Amino acid sequence: MDSGFEFIDLGTDNPSVIAMRITGRLHAEVITELVERLEAVSATGQKSLLYIDLVTFEGSDLGVVREKLANMRILWNGIERLAYVLDLAWMSKMIGLVDAVTPMHLRAFGHDQDEEARAWLLSGE
């Protein structure tokens, strides 16, 4: 599988919601575009609610690490809640560990829990 991503509509009119689906390998330009959207929400005085579908995710290239490090401030402080939808057990465990040490709330959901992921993201609980 090649790589790709798309921003998707979660059916809400909340302007702080950003939702995306990543397929194949993740490349740096995806992080660049995500950061632009996070900064736009942050400029309104709000934090983002981020939904990421990684069901067909196959890893990242090195440029992703560089881009994340270069934009750590907005990635660390610009997100209120982050829902991951995925099928990788090891990633679910890592997300749980990272949640404990970040200012945002992270949660992993299986691909069959998409509705629960969306509900949790939008609930504010």
C-alpha cells in the first residue's frame, strides 16, 4: 500500500474538531498540514479535538519525526483530546502510557469502536 491521508467530516459543526484518516506510510507533509489546522484552531483561543483513523497505517518516515519535533509546542499544547482508531495492540498500550504524561487526553479505540471514539472525542468527559 502506498501512502495517503484525507481530512474527514465527523458530522459536527464544532470548528475545533479535526479528523483525518491515514493510509499506508505517514509522511512529513501530513504533519505540516495538521499543524496548520491546529494553529488555526489555537488562534481562536481554543484547543483542538483530534480524531485519527490509523486502521490501515503502516508506519512513518523519518521526516515525520523531524516535523513533530519542530512543531512540538502546538502538538503538545494545542490538542484537548485525541482519539485514535486503530488495530495495533502495541500502539493502544503506548497511547495509554503517553496519556499519563501529556496535557491532553488520549485514548485508543479498535476499528470496530469508531462510534465510541467519536462520542468520546465530542463528549468532553
